[in-house]
Amino acid sequence: MTLKIKEIPAPILDHPTIKPILTDETITERKNKLLAHMMENDISTLVIYADKEHGSNFEYLAGFIPRFEEALLVMTISGEMSYILGNENANKASKARLSGKGIKCPIFSLPNQPMSETTPLVAYLEEANWDFSGQVGLVGWKLLPEVMRATFDIPMMIVEAIMEMVDKEKLVNATGMMIDPVDGVRTTNNANEIVHYEYGASLASDNLLRAMDALAIGVSEQEVGHLLQSNGQYPTIVTIAAFGERFEKANLYPTHRQLKEGDKVALTVAYKGGLSSRCGYAVETVEQLEQRDSGYLEEVVIPYMSAYFKWLETIKIGINGHDFYEQFEASYPKSKYGWHLCPGHLVADEEWLSSPFYSGSKAFVKSGMIFQIDFIPSQTGHQGVSAESTIVMADEALRLELKRDYPEFWQRVEKRRDYIVNELGISLSDEILPLASTVGYLRPMFLNKELVIVK
């Protein structure tokens, strides 16, 4: 694949001003999908754990996370819901998207809040509705290796309390029912969910574009970081606006440090639905770039963008995750370019849900899957490069539904596709719907706002 640097117009800022809300029909569909999986796996009660960082499986049904506390959602095969919540979230049970029994559990509260000195955790759990006719599935947040499938990635105090109610042999790790790329219920999205998540993906993209446009000698990390976060939305990762060497004194956050010519630059922001990221150098010309990092353009940027464009031109509904991984690795070998995670992953309420792309994967790319184009090269002696962004796969039926029910969304998608095809030169199948205007867009010299890598 031959790439070049060309002067082209920048993508447009196209973030929708109104945040689409998930419909009652979507929430009911989610519940029914999960109940069907429970039936197939002989699970009569499902227990979903949540805290601030790991609340998305809980939020999938409840509509909220427990913020700074912990929580459990207990759902029986008959559809009964129980919400076990701490002191400051107990009043949220009545607000849940799916009605259920609210149980106040002070043990899930913050340190030194009022807690009974004599009431054990199991007493609060017993107030919930349970069905012990089948297995009891525990849902954490990560997919563990096969040798650890009898392990539960939730606090031991909760597991021990549940074991006082049910035999250990009846407990199963059920996280995969939610997020396994083979058949997890959260790995595909309907039209309403796609439009809901586009809000965050496009917000991240627009904010990144504004931050890139603001890069100038003397601007501070904090000024640029302020542009990355907006609308009061909750970031799903730590926002990055870093100039020069990162992680000095273990710092992760933007500081007062001002941009100097030749500085390394890293920008990243993510909201529910997707992340946007760019990294490179604060220079204006190819000559300056070569002086700052000899070979960076030819050895790092061009191979990365070639792999990125090929990623977009290769992915399709029905392709096996193992096959996609092998094709990607053959054209962009990890031994040479140093990427070590996987070539892309699924996105939802969290920035990283799971990924179908790994050696030996039995998962297939499906309509409704939202993907983060995410692979991170690490080449000795060079700065990294990144152009992360978000797309969704949609078959003809889903495309027609989106076009019919969400015409403004569809207009944005068409304009984004037109830019990718006609300005960047990428062959894009009808199945790929960009959820942000900056998909495939990379300025190799951050202080030059016109020159872009194109095919």
C-alpha cells in the first residue's frame, strides 16, 4: 500500500447536540437477551457486581452505576430484580430502568459511614429474590483464562457470603454471558444503542480535533486538556494531554507544562461509545520531524497508517477473529512493530469491552459490533503513533433501520464515509459506519494543520 502526505481539508466537527436516551424497548430487549442466555446455561439466578470502575454490566440493566460505592444486581430466571445498594445509592433502586426490590446494604458504603456492627453481609443478600433451582452465575468484569474459570473477579467478602447461601459447586463464573466476543449479550448493539453510543464517540473525536487545532508553542497541557473534556460527560479513561516526556514523577494528568517546538505530544479522551487518540511531534515540516526523530515518518508512521487503512479495508461481517488476527499480524508483524495487545477491540459503556481478535479466537465479527481501531506500536528509539477511533459494523437490515429511524445520524455517517473514501482514499465497505469524523485522520506534524497521511 502506497501512502503519501497531502494537503487536504480537516474533518468537520459533527457531534450531535442532543444525547439520545436508551428506550424502554431497548432495556427490555437487553433483559430478554440475558434471560435467554441464562436459560441456555441452566442459570436460575444471576448476580452482577458493580463499583465505579466496573459498573457497566450492572448499568446495562439498571441504567446507572453505584458511583463511589459497590452494588449487586440479582436477577432470577423468572425476571425478578433485586438491587443491593450502599447508603448513598439506596434511593436509586426506585430510579432503575428495570423495576425491582431495593435493599440497603451499609457494608457497600464508604469507610466509617454508619454500618451495623452485628449484621453480616449474608443477611442483606438474603433479602433479595433468589432461585436456587439451577446454577448461580456470578458476573464480574473480565474474561479469565480457562484455567481460572472457577475463579471469581469480585470481592471475596461477597463470594464468601453467597457461599453461605448456595453450595460452591453450583456457583459459576458467568461474566462471559455479558462480554464474551463469541456470544456475550453486550457485544452487539441495536440501532438505538448505536446512536446512543455515537454521542460519546463523536464527542471524543470533536474534542480531540479542537485540541489538535489548539496546539501552538507556549500552550499548556492544562489548556489543551480542558478542550478534551466537555459537556459534563464522564470520561471512561484518564484524559491525556502530555507534552515532552510522559509519566515524570508518576504523573498521569495535564500540568502547567507549556508546549515547545519538537516536543512529543500525546492526546487522548474517551466517553461512553468510543475513544479518540493521537500522538506525534510538535513540528511543522518533514525536515523538522526528521531532525527530531530520524526515520520516524518512514519507519513508524507510514507502516502504522498502512496497517490502519488495511484494517478498515479488511474487516467485514462474518470474518473469524483468528483469521483477522493472522492476516493483520502477517502484514504488520508484532515482532517488527512491537504491538502486543490485539488489533482492535469492542467498545460499549466502557472503553474496552473485549476483543474477538486473538490467536485461536472462535468469535466472528457481527452486525452491531462497535469497534475501537486500536493497536499500539512500540519501536525502540522512536516516539509512538496513534490514530485511534471508532466504527460500527452494520448489515443491510441494520443500515436501513438506522437510515429510517435516525436520519440525522445517517447524514453524519454518510458525510464521514465520503471523507474517508474521497479525501483519505480508503476503500470502505458499506458495512462500516464511522461513529466519528476523524476516523483514519492523522496529521504527522502536529503544528502543521493541513498536511495529512492519505492513501
